[in-house]
Amino acid sequence: MTRAAAREAGGTGPRGGLAGTAGRLLTKAGRLLAKAGGAVTVQFVTAGGSLLVQALGARTLGASGYGSYALFFAVLVMITSVQTSWVGDTLTVFDRFEPRIRGALLLSVAGTVAAGAAVGAVVAVAMGLAGPAGIALFALLVALWLLNETGRRIFTARMEFWRLTANDACYLATTLAVLGAALAAGTGASVELLLGAMCAGCLASIGLARLRLPAEEYALAPLRGTAFREIVGFSWWRSIQAGIRPTALLLARIMIAGFASTAALAGVEAARLLLAPALTFVNGAGWFLLGDFAKAERAGRPMRARQAVRACGLMAGIALVMSLAGILLVDWLGPLVTGGSFEVDRVALAGWGIYAVCFACTLPLASLATARKKSRTVFVIRGLESLSGLLVLLVLLVADPGHAALAPYCLGAGGLVSAAMLWRMLRKGDPPRGAATVPERSEASADELVG
């Protein structure tokens, strides 16, 4: 083929080169949107479903009942964070099809599901939030929730976020259908009803995941001679580190309920629900970044700290805009969430906005550190952040229970210090510049997201 013909075909030459480059950029952008967009979308579906269920609880249970449900849900989130970091992050960072790793994962799933259900029951009894039926339902919910979460993290490890979105939509539709049918039949709204409907939703989602995931994801492996000890060094610190934030939130809620009241907690929680989209976006982007950071590490093309910092800036900016939208629309959205049975705490509302921005500044750096298997260091940094925030909140509540609305400020502000410490640590471990150069490949990367 002559050069002229090649230029007409768009293959070489100035015009063809520009057209080809533009086409490749559009293709990469499309792949990026497909992957990052799916990761964020699935978080919005999940959080949207949670928001609908919690808003229904807030409208029907009243301030005190909703405060009790918020404590139950906080315990569930805490347990899930620990389990999914132990199992889910191992699925992402390690080769889950290697027989020794797979055997360790099977043992981990069985052990964490059983332990999670037991811990949920013990905590529910200790808090005195429900009778025997409610405690049994909550223990069952924890077990089903953890099994469902394991399936969700398999979708995540496969980077199949849009398929995961459909699976989460199944959970939401089933939960709302059971709730609607029960309320339409004249069943009184209660915490037990909400827990039972969530159990039904988990069962439906577990069944759908089993049908949609390939058989290789459910293959068994020998349970002797596993790499359990090998992954414990990573998973132990990672699960504890991932449990820090939800545990801090749970302890803050318990403090508010103890020093103030569950009604005061309801106002703070309603404020958090209004800013759930911002927190959801940060979580979704974090899922995408962790998976891609880990993939780059395994492929020998590690990311550098500056790429995580750029992600921090982008995510923080978006979280700020979304938080401001929630704050400005509080007069319209507030009654939709609470049904007018109690007020959204406006001081806490602004605090949750600050919390979301600080969270966005920390998460990409923590994800890169996790991909480098530095979970212990991340645990120490974030542990100090949360502990100091809880101590400040405790002092404020002891001085005046009316300071309950300051909880998100106490828990969020330390995130900026943690981000600076993580950045400094990551820079010291950055690979040589040549090693961090990611060649063109078939999938959109975190470098494309932030660069």
C-alpha cells in the first residue's frame, strides 16, 4: 500500500496518526467509564437501597426505633468491613485460583461467617436492642450478609461491576418487595420486620450470584497444606485496618445514644443519610482503585504515590460538590428521609460533608498502600486517627451531651493528617520512575483515572 493510500485509510501519516490517536483515546476513555463507572454505580445502587430501607425505617419506627435500627446496622457494617477485607481483599490482591491460596480462602469464608454471626448475636444482646426473635434474626442476617458479600467481592475481583450492580438491584428489589407486602398485609413496622426483609434480599442475591458466576469461582480446593499462614500476615492487618472506620462510627453512635439519646442519634444519622451519595462515590472509586493498583503490582507495573495523590484531589473535589448539594437541599430532602417525625441535625450535616472530603483524601493512598501489602502501617496510622477523634468526642459528650452533632467533625478531621503520613510513607517506597511507567494495555487503569 502506498503512503497516500495509507493516509486515506487513516493508518499512517499526520492525519491518520491524529485520527488513530484520537480513536485510541476515546477507546480508553470508554473502557475507563465502563470500569470506574460500574464501580461507582454499584455503590450507588447499594447505598441507594440502604437509604430507601433506612428512610422507610425512619418514617415508620420514629426517632427512638430508628436510632435502635441505626445501631444494628452499624454493627452489621463493622462486621462486614472486617470480613470482606480478610476475604475480599485477599481475593483481589492474591491469586485466588492457586490451590493453596484457594484452600485458605475457603477456610476463611467458613470461619468468618460463623464468627460474624456469633459476634453479631453477642453484641445485640449486650446492647439490649431487641428480644430473642430480633437477636436470632440479626445473627441470621449477619451470616447471610457475609455470604452475599463474598459473592460481591468475587464480582469485584473479576472487575465485573455492572454485573454486580444487577446483583445488588436484586437484593434491593427483594427486600423492598417483602417489606411492602408485609406492611400492605397489616404487619406493624418493627426492627424485626426490617431485619427479616433484609434476610430475604440476601438470599435472593446469593442465589443470583451462584447462577451468574462461572463454575471455576466455586471450585473446591484441598484444605490441608493451605497458604493460610501466608495470607494471615496480610489479611489480619488489612481486616483490622478496614474495620477501624466502621468501628469508630459504631462507638461514636453508642456514645451518642448513651450520653444523649437514641433520638439525638437519629438526627445525626439522618444527616449522614442525606450525604450518603458523597460517601458512596468515594467508596465506589476506592473499589476501582484498589483492584487496579493491585493488578498493576502483580503485573510488575506498580503505581507511584503521585498517582494516588491525584486521585485524592479528584475524589475530594467531587465529594465536596456532592456534599454541598446535600446541604443546600436539606429543606426538601430532610422531610423525605424522616417523614417529619424528627429533624435532621444541620450541624451534623455540615460535619458529614467534611468527613466525606477527608475520607476522599485518605482512601486512594490507603488503597495503594494495601496493594503494596503494607496493611500493618495503614492500620497504625488510621488507628491513631480514629482513636484521637473518639477521645475528643468522648470529652465533648461528657462535658455536654448536646455536643452529639460534633461527632462527624471529630471523626473526619484527622483524615488529612493520615493522608499526609500515608503519602510520606508511600513516596519512600515508590518504584524507580521507569518501573512505574504503565505501557498501553487492554484495560483502563487508575493512571488514566487520575492522569
